[in-house]
Amino acid sequence: MRKVSILGATGSIGQNTIDLISRDPKAYDVVALTGGQNIAQLAKDAIDLNADVAVIADENLLPELRAALGDSSVEAAAGNQAICEAATRPADWVMSAIVGAAGLAPGLKALEQGAVLALANKESLVTAGPLILGTAKAHNARILPVDSEHSAVFQGLAGEDFDTVERIIITASGGAFRDWSLEDMAVATPAQASSHPNWNMGQRITIDSASMFNKALEVIETKEFFGCPHEMIEVLVHPESMVHALVGYNDGALMAHVGPADMRHAIGYALHWPLRRKLPVERLDLAKIGQLHFRDPDLVRYPALRLAHEVMQAGGLSGAVFNAAKERAMDGFIEGRIGFLEMAEVVEEVMARLDRRHINAEMTLDTVSKTDHLARQTADAVMAERH
Ligand code: NAD
Ligand code: MG
């Protein structure tokens, strides 16, 4: 039996992971499940999967979690420290599916104990790529990408010499506002931004898809994970979301990864790697689909893509600034304090205000977290000045 833990078990990726492992319960020994606030889901899954421990991020919810676990043998814990502690419990495979910068510290703990880290939390690589990769190396631990584009690139590189790769192309659906005018985007509501045409995901990544901040994070994630120069990475708008990424080789070949828009493919690939196992996802009928479409992204509509290249050129802690400012600007949008298009303006302003002194500090969990905090404060100040 393989020992597995799921960080962010109550979310969209977490639930898809549980769907896969619960189809073969004899193969997995579930160690820890963690959630943010959803006690009922966390307790149900922890009992069903007979987990050793269930951890809820919100400390105030510990009594409720205890009550929900009833007289089951599942241990209850709460708080960020407890999530990190759960990640240190010996496991062979840990899914990192907490959303946002909060996913970094527990992911590092899982790597320190030498687990395979299935990394859905893209913010870890964006905010602290060298730190997380260095930690994996130091502890002989492996990181496997779960973001669909990165899983597709990883599969497109299998067995090839990386020196023969000329370009890496990741696709973008274009999100909820693909066909909207800029005037309409300016007055879009959080509810409108929270519905994705092709993928069923958590609210924050869905809003990030509409603004292409998600793609911006993924471009940076690509550079960090595959260690390639930023000029090698391209974004292609592909409304059908069936080709997830392409790897271009020096003989002109483009190796495309084609598959359904179902995260259980990428999760399952990381779960079974280096093997391929049968997965319960749709088999595409290309003759029925008939046509696939591709176009270049419009950088005026999607300033986040331009900002991503600025981040990659600046390096250091600029990814932490970018991500934190983006997370805070999204809070502002969800709470109705700023408009949809203002999110990118706020992020750009925060990047301009935090000078190189901050960005060039040595990268440790502490400096990443201080930079994150400072960028959030600066984003709040920028938003307050604007309204
Ligand atoms: P989600 O919002 O559905 O779930 C997030 C999980 O993290 C939940 O369990 C939530 O309770 C928990 N959480 C939230 N804030 C927390 C905090 N401060 N501390 C501890 N736990 C907290 O998100 P999701 O869509 O499942 O995405 C998870 C991660 O995977 C994100 O980084 C996202 O960008 C990435 N990702 C998601 C998809 C997808 O299809 N959903 C695809 C690629 C990458
Ligand atoms: Mg993705």
C-alpha cells in the first residue's frame, strides 16, 4: 500500500484526487487530509478513507471538526502549523493542492521528508521556485507537475534530450471573457468571472483564467520547473482546451499533448508515474470534434502576460511580489473594491513600488513570506488610493 496525503483535500484538485484514490482503496493508505473551512467534506472524506489525521486551517473550527469526526479513529487538528506538521508525517506521495501562497510551507515540509510531491499549487514555483527545487534536490525528493499544461510538457519531454528543445508552448482557453469587449470586461462582476467555459475549477483559479493571470503564473511556473529561458516559452490561445501544451524540437517537430479538459488525467499521471494506468476520463473523438482553433494572445487585453515576462527577467523575489499583489488585488475585486481590469493595474503598480532592494534579498521561506506580506500591504495601499 502506498501512503498518501492530500493538502487542500476539500478543493477542486483535492476532490478529484480523492475520486481517483477511492476507486482503488486497497492500493492507498491515507495519512493526512487537510482543508481550509469545509468541515463536513473534510470529516466525511477522512472517515471514508480512514485517514490518520484531518486538519482544518481555521483554528476556530477545531471543536466542530472534532464533533464531525465523532467516534471515528481519525485524529483532528487545526491551524497552519498543524497543516505543516501533517505534511511531515511519512508518506510516499503528497498532493499539494492548497490554493495560493499558503501552499508553499507545507509543500516544503513534504519534500523535506522525501515524499514525491504532486504539485498543483503553482504559487509555490512562482513565489519560490529555486527554494522548492533546491529543497527537493537536498532531500532527494521528486516534484511532479499537476498543472495540466506542465504535465503535458513533462509528457512531451519524456525520453528526449532537453538541449534539442527550441520552444515550449502552453495553451490558454481565454477564460470567461474570451469574446467580451474591453468595455464589458471593465464592468464584469466576480460572479461572471467565476464561470469557466471548459474547466471546472476553484473560484480563484477561474477568475485568474479570465484575466490570464493564471497563464502568467503558468509561464513563470514553466520557466522555474523546466529551467528554460523565458524567451523559449510561448502562450497560444486555444478555445477548445484539448491541446494542453506543445514542445517544439530543433528538427521542426511539435509534440502536442491532446486530451480532455479533466484534471484527473494530470493528477492520475502524477499518481502513477512513471507508469501509465487506466484513468476514468473521456476518450476524445477527434473526427467528431472536427476542428481545433489557435490564435496569439492579445497583450492589451491580457497585461498579466507582459508582467510575467517582467517578473522572469527581474528574478529573485519578484515572483513573490507578483503573486501576492495578484492575490490581494483579486480579494479587492471579489469584495467589490476594484474593477476586473484594475487587478492588473494594481499588480503593476505594486511591482513598480517595491524596488530591487526587496527583490534581490536572499530567498528563504522567511524572506518569501516577508516579501509576500509587504506586497499585500502595498496592494492594499494602492487600492485605497484609487477609490
Ligand atoms: P480550491 O479553491 O478549489 O481548493 C483549495 C484548497 O485549499 C481547499 O481545500 C481549501 O480549503 C484549501 N485552502 C484555501 N486556503 C487555505 C489556507 N489559507 N490554508 C490552508 N488551506 C487552504 O482550489 P483548486 O482549484 O483545487 O486549486 C488548488 C491549487 O491547484 C491552486 O494553486 C490552483 O492554482 C492549482 N490548480 C488547480 C487546477 C484546477 O483544475 N482546479 C488546475 C491547475 C492548477
Ligand atoms: Mg493550468
